[in-house]
Amino acid sequence: MIIQNGNYSKAKQHYDEALKHHHNSVRAILSLGNVAVQTQNIQDAIDIWQTIEVKDPQYNVLILERLVDGYSTLGKSEECLELVEKYLQKSPNPMLVELALNISEIKDGADTRL
């Protein structure tokens, strides 16, 4: 709700406080990354979301799309593809395969969404 109101500073404080009490809160980490995106701190958002991968890998599929969007925004298609390949090796599933194919097409210039 705080993010929707555009009060990103207050939102960041709120999620930082939540993480002090619940270090592994995926929801708080996702939201903190979203705040970073809203304040144009894309690399910070990527770094924040990647902590979920370490804390609780079962949520990798949940963060992958955000990470792909972040890398794409920064023009880092190679890093993006490497990330998807790494996730595919850890836990292959149809969503990851489709995402990898889409990124490969983008990298080869067949798609201009990035």
C-alpha cells in the first residue's frame, strides 16, 4: 500500500524494519526490490532479489521474471541468459525452458522486447 502511494522512502523503511524481525521474509525482500525499481535503482533491486535465491531457493521461479526484467532494463542480456541457464541446471521446469528460449531469441535479435 505504501508503494502504491508513491512514498518509497517510507516503504523502504517499513520493509527494512520487517526484515530486521523476519530475516527470511520473501514478501519483504520482494517488496524491497520493488521499491528499488520504483526509485530507478535497478541493480540494487537485482541484488536484493538474488538474496532470495540464497535464503530460500524454492522461490527462484518467483524471482526469475523480476531478475530477467532487471537485467533487460540494464541491457545485460548475456548476464540474463546466464542466470536463466543456471536456474535451469538447478531445477528444470517448463516455465524456465520457455523463458530461456525467449531470452535466446532476444539475444539473437529476433525480439526487441529487451
